[in-house]
Amino acid sequence: MKKYLNFFLVLIVSINFSFAANTKDIPISFADLAERLMPSVVNIATTTTITTQSNPFPFQFPPGSPLEDMFREFGTPQQRQTSALGSGFIINENGIVVTNNHVIQGAEDIFVRVNGDKDYKAKVLGADSGMDLAVLQIESDEKFKPVKFGNSDEARIGDWVIAIGNPFGLGGTVTAGIISARNRSIGLSRYEDFIQTDASINQGNSGGPLFNINGDVVGINTAILGQSGSIGIGFAIPANSAKKVINQLIEFGETKRGWLGVRIQTVSKEIADVEKLDRPRGALVASVAQNSPSDKAGIKAGDIILEFDGKLINEMIELPRIVAETDVGKKVKVKVWRNKRELYKNIILGRLETSDDFKIQGKLTEKPKEINIEGLKITVRLLGKKDVEERNLPKGTSGVVITKIEQDSPISYLEVNDIIVEAQKKKIKTIGDFDNIVKMTLKSSQKTLLIAVYNKQNQRRYIGVKLD
């Protein structure tokens, strides 16, 4: 009996020891960590001036009337300021701040609030839309408390993380969670490798830091799934990917990304079977730019890039990011699959920003004209053919895309990128159509606007809006 009793005592002690060992990293509280990090996280406020044309006549032209555009220039320009909020964090005692590009894009004035109580003006040192990063300089001779980057490659699914930022303008908000997934791509840019987290992230958290439990920045909070609020799925740019871009923006004010000069596509199972490749992997070269680094090295359309500078390419989407992070002018070895066998090519990387591909892409992605619809307190742009194709909308769909919604808008429950296709049962063909209908509704006795909207899931619905 004594023998069995000793056995059970040893077993209980072993279980307790094992439980303690497995739970030793679970923090009792994040209070000390938050207190240490808060002075390094900043709230960012920006102001932008929007110009609109007032109607010089005491009446409205019918929607779609050619007279509308003819007499538009006679209107009186009216200017008003809009503001936006975001987050950032200090990485240098001299006041260098990292945030998202979309937080400060188009801003005329940028103000940074440090430690929740002191405001400073800031200027942009450099910004990169490709990875949605921007670097600011606080205009002050004071010394600030910086944080440091951690090694995001060591971050594991299930690790504790905390986010600090300025959600909904509340400032100094701390949320905690875990890393939910790694290497996420959600279609925002060509250089995506997001960390997914369930730490609560909302509008205004953009540009804020995602810390590990050591207090090191492992990510930069950038996006959430669904613009209406946190549902436990947020995305952060990994620190290791961001650091190189940030250093370039500080040093040069711009990025210097590697460039191969190829257009690529996914290797499907059918393509892998035809090419006698063991499984679908790599990046299929669809075309090669003339006189590009790849052209000079002998890369051909139809080649499958399997390895770049010693790094395996498992999926097509990995190649642009790896190439972009490689130094311009570096000689790299590339393994390709051609005619059912492996070949190696040596390529001297060019610079993306000076390539014809980049210049053409820049022209194709010029920001379309945006117009403010004062009656609804939203900003819209015209729906284009590319939008219809990308969103897989019915052919012939026309309307306007919402690009900004003010907090006090009567349709604040809608989301950016929702598409308005009808107003008062009339098809919207131009922004002028829509603006005129809104203005006419405001002058009516009922002041009720009926609009048809496609949401991000391409679900079409009618909404009745009461205008003030």
C-alpha cells in the first residue's frame, strides 16, 4: 500500500511540475509591459483640405444633363478641412516615427501626440505605398523614448502579443491576444506576408505597433477584416519585412527594391503535370521585359522559377517580396525549370523604381478623381471597367465607389469600397448624376433617399436614407 501511495505522490508532483512548466510564459498581467511601452506609442492626426464647387443657380439640372458639366465651372469653389486619425511608434530618440502610408497619404498637416498629453507637428521623411509604410520626423529638439524591433521570423502561432494604438480616436488603448496565423495574403498589395492576430484592432489602430511579451515590435498593425470593427482578425506587417523599407525611407526618402523584369503567374496542377514537375510550385514566367535583368541573363517565357538566391519559391506570391527585399545590383543565382530539367541562371538585379515596368504601372494605377458628396458626407469615385471585372459584377454595371465616409454621415454604417449603383431608382452613370439626385432630395419635402448598394460580398440591397 505504501508503495502505491509513493507512486501516486510522485505522479501528482510530476503533473504539477509539467503544468507549471507549460504555463510559465502565460503573463499574470500586461500592466508593467504596457506602462513601459505607452510613452513610445503615438497618436497621429492629419488634416486635408477638400474643394467642392457650389451651384451658382437657384435650381438643379436633371441628372445626366450636358448642361451640368458646362456650367459647373461657374460655381464658387468652397474649401473645407477633413481630419483622419491613426497610430504610430517612435524608433529613435530624436523623434522618428513609423506609421502606415494610408494614415498620412494626402495630408497637409500632421500632428503627433506623445504620451497622451503633448502635441507636436511632424513632417514626412518618406513613404511607400507598396508596403503601406511611412516614416515621420517630429519637429522638436526634445528627446523621446523609442522602442526596438524584434525578430518577427521567430514569432510563432500562439505567441502572446499586445497592440497599442488610437482606435476611434480614443488614444492610448492596449489590447492583447495571440498570433493567429503567419504569411497571410489578403490582396492589399504585391508584397504581403502579414501576421494575423486576434488582438483587438479597430479603425485608428493603423500604423500602431504589435509587441511581443518582451516589448519588441514584431509587427505594424495595418488592416482588419471588415471595416465596421474588430472581429478578432487583424493583420500586421512583419517587422523583418518592414525594417529594410523603413531604413531606406530614412536614408533616401524612397525605396530601392530589386527588380527581375518578369511577369509571373501561379503554377497550377495542370501546368505542373504538363511540365513534368513533381508538384505545383515555383513561379511561372509569363513574359520577360526587353533588356531587363532576366532578359540579359537568359530567362525565357515558360520558365518556372523554383529558387531565388538560395530561397525556395513554394508559391508564386513569395517571389515578388523576396526579390524586392534583395539589394539592387546584387548578383543572384536563380534555379529555373525548363524543358523538364533544372537550370541555373546568374542575374544582376536592377532597381524596380527606375524600370519601365514601374513607370507604366504607376500610370495605370494613378488615383482616380474623387468627389465629395456633401449631402451624404462621403467621398466617391467613378466605378471603372477594371472595378467591374475585379469585383465580378454584372456586365454594364455603373455607379460610384465609396472611398471615404465621415463619422457623422447618414450612411456611416456602410463601408469604404461599397458601390452605389442607383439613387431614387435611377441608374448612376456619372458622379454628377448621383450628386444632383442627392441635392434634389435635400430640397424635397420628404428628404428620403433610396439607394441601391453592392457590398464587398457583391450582395445588392436597397437602403432608405433620411437626409438632414
